[in-house]
Amino acid sequence: MHALSLELETTWIPANGDTAMAYSLSLKNRSAATLRDFRLCISGPCQIDLAATAEGGSVGKRLSTFTELLPPDGYALDPGATWTITIHGLSWAFQHWTDGARGAYLAFVDGSTVSVATSPTRRVGGNASPKRGVESYPVPETPPAPISVIPWPNAVSVANLKTAPAGLALAAEGDEAKAAAIAFTALTEALFSVEGIVRPAEEGGLPVYLRLKDGPAAEAYELAFSPASVTVAASGRTGFLYGLVTLGQIWRGAHHFPGAYGFPTEGTIADEPSMGWRGLHLDVARQFYGTAEIGKLLAVLAWNKLNRFHWHLSDDEAWRVEIDAYPALTEIGAWRGHGLAIPPLLGSPPERSGGYYSKAAIREIVAHAKTLGIEIVPEIDVPGHSHALQQAIPDLRDPAEKGSYHSVQGFPDNCLNPAREKTYEVLETIFRELIELFPFRTIHVGADEVPLGAWSGSPEALAKLRAIGGEAMAEAHAHRLNVSSHSPLAEAIDGSSAAVLQALFLERLQKFLASQGCVMGGWEEAAHGNVIDRQRTYLCGWRDMKISAALAGEGYRMVVCPGQAYYLDMAASPDWDEPGASWAGASTPEATYAFDPVAGWSAAQRERLLGVQACIWSEPMQDRAVFDRLVFPRLSAVAETGWTRPERKSWDRFRASAGLMPVLYGYP
């Protein structure tokens, strides 16, 4: 089987008049062997609906984005021949080339597999070359600002710009300044290793003096320029670091584009952030990112003066953190592959793939982040999005539960049961170990996208509802089968019995975390039932700004991260040749930059704003060049909104400097 040469071409057929949309897959046998008794297994962001039908074959097993496609009984695929199967009855239309199958293989009756080469999905009606890699942002000959800095500082008064010095020679006074100098040196080496931004005076480095100053906030700094030196003043390590980052950016602009930008020899910059929470969320469950990638990403965050890393460590697709009490979480939940508890998903190969973060690795990452002024918030997403957790610890399920619902991502019965005492025993054990790893003592628990029909087939859950609201509530919930949290019925049944059970779950979890000295984070659905302590909780508003504003009005502390503007997995335009997701629409870098996270908020609502956060969900990001294209420069656009006062923002100035900001991979 290993000598087989196979190719899969996939085509999206949009609806046209009376013709419904369809998805066509053609398997080409370019080998010399005839193939029999096989299944074509595909995965990607696309989901084949349970109600879908097939022409030219049939649909077999499905789990979320994993689907088996079967040829007709007795079918033989001869050398040089092509088998085509067309899927009908899909509930959503493909919008981008990354929506189709990104991974494929054949599975044979003897248990063997062979990988199948895939190519970007094409669309009937015209195609352009699929876009990958970072979009070019050339520096104009005459940029709108004389220096290059992102996020733009609050007060800039500089003059007498010259060419950049050979480098910066750091002279620090005191422990905090010395620590910042060490961190900045490591940061520049990680991001720009060959540029030599930090270099000694004997190599031409300009003296940069770091001097402690009483009074400024922890992240504030001041720069004072003279012909012979620069002075950085701050009250602590993070302020010093941010001052050096600004200076490093000015140096890079003048060094790389001396005809456009200069290095000041007179004047001052005084700066501090407008928002306290400036974050990035990264989903490592759907696609795994190694520790080196996380380390580089933290460096990119620091260069953008972002100070929160929301680390999404679990979801239906995988579990990514070592827990001593439950080794099965990583033994089973961290891996996907043919024949494993979790099949290949989202382009995964048939071979075992995935990974997790050991406790030792996490401690190193947390310590490294701290040197860069970044606090890490881990997320264990519960009670929904728990398929991987359930695969590793099966007795979390009600043994008498009958399948009753699917999540919007296509996972059956994926919610931890609030009526089972085992649920709390396991979670409290997990969170105790997690708290020991993350000293920021802020733990995000997810709480999003629990289907309205969750637990409707669980006798234990129905018994709990009877105890809470009587027979009528239990009977109503038992009939709420297969109602998705994204159903049009959602608003009509808000406050449903599922929400009652979730509120019971979250109230208990929040009280436990508070007893451990922790703040609980959650997505906006954590407010269902209004039972959590608003002073010990914060919420991430992701669906639309009206909901975020309303929750702020109810007294919840809010981090704004709407899908329409700040979800960096959304495509940057509606064009087919752009990569990314589409459920929240498309957002160009300019639209992300211009988005006002508190438009229309009252003064009282604004008092409950913690800040802003970009979110990376990894479904379309198996291709790391796609990661770069989706994330940059929109990450910097969100960073500037979190730091710079609105009246100081300028898209033209930002765009001129965006090409100087670092990216994660740098693929063309």
C-alpha cells in the first residue's frame, strides 16, 4: 500500500437557480494497483451534516469535521481512474478555499491506511490563486509620521532626526532596570537575531540609560533623547521594557528605511496604555503549537505591548495540559489518529499526531512570559466543549444517558453533567493542579456554546431539575432534543432548563475557584442565570457588542473580543482566494483597526471595561502560512486599540509602519 500514489481534488459548487449547493470530491488513482474495499476519510473545517446525502457513494461515520466516504459496494478503482462522490444537503455554504478537506487518507479492511495528497478546494465559477503568507505593507517614501512605533504613544515631541545609530548600548541602574535590559536583549535576539539592536559601545552602540522614577504607573515610561544618549525612565520592570520596545521600534524604522524614518536626537516621548487588559487568545486544542512556537508568540505579544495571553488548553478536539492525577487526559486526549479515541480532525494525518504541554514546560513558559510583562490565563473549557475530556475519563457521563444533542461543531453529548458529583471531584482536582502552575490566579472556564438540549437524555440531570423546579421543568427539558445553542429558538428559550443546570454548575465552580484565591473568567454565556459573583469574575464578550454592553450594564467586568472584528481566524475579505472562517463575516485589517470596542457605551458601562483581546481559533490554521496571513497585521491593530487613545490613532500612520512589525513564521 505504501507505493500508492493518490490525489484528492475537491470542488465547491455554489447554489445556482434551482440547483442546490454541493461538494464534490474526486479521488485519482495514479498508481499501478487496483483499489478495493477502502474508505476515503477526510477532515477539514468543513462538516458533513448528519442529514447529508451522497451521489456516487455513501457517507459513513462522522464526528465533527471527520467524515468517512464509501464507494458503492464492490467498487474497484483501477489504475488511472477517478472516483467522484458528491455531497448534497449541506446546511452551510463554503466561502473560502480553506473550508474544504485539508487532510485525507484511505482506510482498508485490514486496518492499514495510506495518505492522500490534497489541494486547495476550488470553486465552480472562477478561482484565483489561494493566498498565503503575510500581506505586503510597503513603507511609503514619505510616511505620515517621522518615527515608526506601534502602538502609537500618547505624547510624542521629537526633533532633529538622524540616521539610526549602529545599535543600543543598555546601561541599567537597579534590579528592575537590569531585569528589563536582560529581557529586552533576549526579546530582540528572539525576533531579530541578526540585526544587533543591542550592542556594546565599542561596537557603536548608543548609550541608553535606564533610570528609576517614582510615580508613573507600572506600564508607563518616558524617553528623553539627546545627541549623545537616550534615557528611559519608569517605575518598574514592565515600564522599562515597554520604553525599550518603543526605542527598538524607532531604531528598526530608521535602520531599515533611512529615507522614510529617522532616529530622534532631541525631544521626549511620554506614554502609558489606555486599557489595562490587552490580550491574545490562542486555541491550541484544534491545532497544536509547540513550546518554541508559544515562546516566539509571547515575544511578538511583548513587541506589541500586549500583556495577557489567554491559553485555550482544552476543547472537544484535544486536551493539552499535563495533570498528574489523571494521566489519561494526555495519554488519550492529547492525540488524534486513525483508530484512536479521537479520529483525525481538521486536517490531521492518519498517523498519531498532537501533543501536550508538560508541567515543566508550562513553568518555563509562565516564567518567560513574566519577564515580558505578560500574565497567562489558562482556559479549561467546561461544561461544553468537553469531548476529549470525556474520552479520557468516561465515568464523567451519566451511564444511563441516551444520546440527545449535538454541539454546533458536531460533537454528540459533549457537555459535562452538572448533576454528577464526579464532575466536581474531577474538575476541582484539575483546577488545583492548574492553579499551582499559573500564579496569576485567573482561571478561564469557558462556559460557551452549551446546546439548549444538553443533558435532556440524562436521568441524573432530569432528577436534578425536578429537585430544582419540579416535574414541569424536567418534562420540558426532556423534550428539548437536538436544539443547538445557535438555533433561532435560542433567544426564545433563554433561561431554559439547560441554562439552569449550567448556572448551577458555574456557581459551584466559581465558589471553588474563589476559595482558592482565584478570579474566574468565562465567555459571555457564563452570565446565564446571573448567579456568579461579579467581583470575582470577568467575561469575554464574543458575539456582538450589544451583548457586551448589556452585560457591562449589569455590572460584569468585560473583555471585548467580538468575532466580527477581533476573531483573527475570520477571513480578511469575502473573496474565495482568501483563507479563513466566515461565520462572523470578514474583517479587513483597516476595519479591525477602526473598530470601536465601546461605541455607544454609557459612562457606567465603560467603567466595567477591562480591555480588549484578539482571538485566534485554529480550525483553518493547519497551514502556518495561513496563520501569518490571518493574524498579521490585525493583531497589531487590536494592540493599538488597547494601548493608544482613540484621538491619537491613524490608519495611514499605522499602515506605513505595519510591515516593520514581527510575524510568527515569516512564510511567503
